Amino acid sequence: MKQFTLQEQQLNLQEQEDNIAAAREVGIAKNVLQQEGLYLQRFSGCDKGDSGWYIGPINEEVSGELETIYAYELLKMKPAIIQVLALPYNYLVVFEKDEIKSILNESDIDIWSEIER
């Protein structure tokens, strides 16, 4: 069995913490959750407590105002979104109604068709 150094264990814990987004903040365009089409994009380099996720409209008819909510609040507001919150930084997800239409990885390659199979 491999022995991990303290530094490796700390890095592993940090990675796990980064992937636990439920208690972290999500930036959303005001009233975007009522839209049929929206996207989520996860940015790296965010502040502590921020999940890195932004939810915006596919069309620009929604106000430019931003709100901040906790990721767990999406369980009641838009539960379909929860399934993608564990994706890594620099991913983008497009939803139409409550269905995923595409997931772009950090290289802007649509990986959804591969996952969907």
C-alpha cells in the first residue's frame, strides 16, 4: 500500500474540498433560472467560498444584474443543475429547459455526446 506524504494528503484534501460545491456561492444573472435556455460556466481563480460557477442566459434578454446564491439552494430552484456542479474548472454547460444540450471541457471540446452514450 502506498504511503502518502503529508503534503500529498493536504493536496488531496484541497482537491476534494474544491469539488464539494454545495455550500459555496454561485453567481447568477438575475431571473435567469426562469429562462428555458441557460448556461453554466466554472471559472478558476475565484475567492474562497465561491464555487467558480456562473449561471447566465443564452439569450441576452435577462437583466445584467447579478445575484449570489448558495449551490444547495439550486436543489429547490432548479434541481437539474445540481448534476453538473462537480465538473472541473473551465467547463461550460448548456441547458435547454432542464436538459443538458452540451458540455464543453477546458479545451472547448463538446464531451456531452460521449457521456450521453
